[in-house]
Amino acid sequence: MESLRIELGERGYPILVGPGLLRDAALVGRAVAARDVLVVTNTTVAPLYLPRLEQALAGKRVAPVVLPDGEQYKTFATLSQVFDALIERRMNRDACVVALGGGVVGDLAGFAAACYQRGVDYVQVPTTLLAQVDSSVGGKTGVNHPGGKNLVGAFHQPRAVLADTETLVTLPAREFRAGLAEVIKYGLVADPRFLEWIEAHLEALLQLDGAALAHAIRRSCEIKAQIVAEDEREHGRRALLNLGHTFGHAIETAVGYGEWLHGEAVGVGMLVAADLSARLGWLAAGDVERVRVLLQRAGLPATAPAIGAGRALELMGMDKKVLAGRIRLVLMRKLGDGVVTGDYPADALRATLAAHFGAAT
């Protein structure tokens, strides 16, 4: 087992990474200290790992709520099911919500925990690569809205993150590849040596090599932990972690939540960001091609859907990084060195959007 910590003072917490964590009742019991526990999971994960978690929580009053699986269910209606379960089980402020699943489950469970009785504890038990390297860490919670992704939510830090790498064995290949997009993101935006390591070990990752997975997850979490500790509520540097997300969220909203996986949309979004960075003179054409090749090697899409530049720009205008009407974007001065900026020629952005999304509609 590997261990690191998010340093946020009294709200700091451990991130534990390794195989078989859900089989360690003592470890799970230390992470989930409450007597009353609501386990939030979904119809895919529950048959696989809910009994194992319930066994590890033996002796506590455990109640599960099993949600439908899919990004299209990350809604207020689904969130209400979690609130209903908490109320029906008469859970109080000393209860703990445990998120057992991927990013959708984690965001929903965390948002419910942030709101219920003005805040109760929660623990993340991520079962997808994307959740283990990104969404389970940092305290972002929320739901989608027809007008945009993650528009309604709260910052609410978990008490612990338990990333059991054994759960990745049952993850569908498409979802695993989508998680790799977030791993690649960390190299592109913050660590050129990690980017080189990913390029050299990509086949091992795709083959679920245990040592390679452990390193990729730990290094991704280390980068995120450092940035979150510096900027918990995304007033500055934390926005770097949104490389590809402004373009990617536009894709997800335009084509319908769930049609493209989040990591797939982010991967294409990173390529669009690399293209715009090249148009600004920061990246060479070879750097853009390097990003494209890496995405293709990872089995990720490298071509955006033809939603039209106008529609893409409209949806990007609802991004949470917009300030005073100006869309701030995460770009790259060079590979491994990201920057958040609203200082770019509008013509360069329009040309980039047209090249990837099609002419304005």
C-alpha cells in the first residue's frame, strides 16, 4: 500500500493506494469511524464490491443506496434519492457517507454529504481509474445541469480516499482508457518527466501491470494533492487541473451526457488546447502531434464531434473559469508547463474551434 496526504490543516486527509484495501477491515474501519454509514453506489459496482465493503464495515449500521449507472443520471433527481435514503434511515450529523464507485457516484455522494444537515463526513472508495487519479481527490462535488456540466455543487473534502487497485480488474476497457486521459493530463500540465514516463510505460498501463498502475495513480495524486493544498477552492493555480475540460465539457453537454465518457471528451479537449497553444507560438507542431499520438496509443478519440464552433463557444461561456465575460483557458507554454489565461486573440480561438468542431453554426 502507498500512502500520501492532502495537507489542508484540520481538513487534511490520507489517500491510500494499493491492492486489496477493501479486504482490510481494520483499515476500512479506521477510515470510516462513524457508527451509521450510508454507502452510495450504482447498479454496476454494487454486485461486484458492495458485499466486500459491507463485510469490512461489520459491526456498524450500514445502509446502501444503489443508483442507476451513467453520467446521464448525475442529476438533482438522483441526488434526491441519496437525501431520501439518509432521511429514511434517520441518519444524523455523526453519520458518514461512503462513495463506492466512479466519478459520478463520488460527485453525487460528496454533494449530498456537503448539503445534508449542513455537512456530514464522507469517504471516497473510487473503483475507476479516472476517480482514483482525479475526481475522488480534492473535494469537488456536484451535479450536471442541461445548461452545462457540474454547474451546481460544493467544495467538501472527504475524510479519506481508499483507492483499491484490485477494482480496476473489472473496469471495462473503454472506461479504463478514459481514465488514462486524466493521467496524461498531469504530465501535460505539470510534470514533463511524468509525461515521458507515461509514454514509455503506456503498454504496461494498458495491460494493468500492477507496478505501473501504482506509480501512475500515486504520481497523479501527488501532483493533485500539492496543487489542491495551495489552492483548495480554485481561485488560481488549481484551475490548471482543468486542462482540456473547458472544451471537453462543451462536447459532453452538446452530444448528451453519457454519449462520450468524460475522459474521452477531456482527451480531445487537451488536443484542442495543444492546437491553440501552438497557434499562440508556445508549442511546436511536433508537440501537438506528440499529444495526438499519445491519445491514439491510449485508445482515446483524437477527433472532436462536429458540434460547430458556434455551439462550442456558447457552451464554453458557461465554464466556471469565466471571469467578467472572458473565457479563461488552460493552455501550455510547453509540454509539462500549463498556464491559465484569458489573454489570447479571439481570432485564434475561433480558428481553433472551427478546425476541430466544424464551422460556426
